[in-house]
Amino acid sequence: MTANAGVPDILVTGTDTGVGKTVVAAALVLARRERGLRVVGFKPVQTGLADGAPSDAAVLAAATGTSDVPEPLLQLGEPLAPAVAADRAGVALDTNALEQRVRDLRRAGCSVVLEGAGGVLVPLAWGYTAADIAARMGLEAVIVARAGLGTLNHTQLTVLALRARGVAVHAVVLNGRGDPPDLAESTNPGALARLLPGVRVVVVPRHATRDPLEAARRSVPYLDGL
């Protein structure tokens, strides 16, 4: 593999929960691997673990393709914001350990694709969000948003929250566009290009598979260069 000079480390965040962050994060990992980069997909905090379903962390580990992917620091069963679920379980996220893992991956020469939990201001710990780790660790943000109605407002709010913390927005991914697209899905890319000048807007179609890793593989061609 080649060195990763000039390739930003990425926070994959969302405008909401359930917008497809894991599929996009895994696709970014696969796309960077295809470019010859040494890359690790890292999900530091996960809640809502479902019996029998692959965890987000497992999907990212499979996309990374190596055995040295760090385990999440916090894995909780209840489908709640991490800080809330941690309270209920009597545990807490060690934010210093989280940031140290990012440093360790960088020292090992890895490009980092870090997936957040829910939206960008969801508390990972009380007083600590995905926006905080992006700001503190110099990550650029890839925002995953729904392709359809409502996404203009949600996406702009997410961009504003990130920029308020000094976090650069690397791209917006409108995920799950229908075939054929509805009216909102058709007009949203152009509208966001006007509302967010200078921000790359990428459209990824809805994939007819329930396998998140396969959906990630099918998404790679749409994320070229990210």
C-alpha cells in the first residue's frame, strides 16, 4: 500500500439516525483501499445492537479487510443516544481513550474513516459529540443525508453545526435515491449545490440488498475521490 499524504481523515456523520452512515463509511473504506491507501474504518461507539444482525463495527472491519481494526470503546444494546444508554448501563465513554486510538491509527500510517452515532450533535458522552472529536482530531466531515423531502433543512443545520466548531465539510452524500427518483430526490442535489456553494454533493442510489457490506460495495463507484 502507498502512503496517505494529502488524504484527509474522515468523520462520517448523519443528519439523523438510520440514514445509511455505516454503508457510506464502509464504501469510503473500500474506495480508499481501491486507490491503494492504507485505511481503517472505526466505529468507536455503538448502541442498539440487534441479535443476529451484523454490527456497524463488524461491517467496517469487514470493509477494512484486516484483523487490526480497533474494537468499539462502548457497545450497548439499547437503541438510545450513547450518553443516555451508557447512563442506563452504569458506564461511560472514555473520550481520552477514543482520541488516543485515532492518534495510534495515524501513527501506524492509516487513513481513518470514523463513523459517529446518529446525528452530529448526539451526545457520545455528556458534553462530547461527533462534532467535538472531529474538531479536536482534525477530521473532515462527510454528511450522510436522506435523498428525499426534508433533507435541505437537515443538511444545512448539520453543516452549520460543524462549521461552528471549525470542522471542514468534505462532502454531502444523499443516500438512497429511488429509481426513478421522486420530485424532491430529483431537485435536492441542485438545491444543495446552491445553498452550500463549494461543498461537493454526491448522490448514491437505493440498493436492492439487505446486506450492508454488499450495499457498500455497490456504492463505491459513486464515492470516487472521497
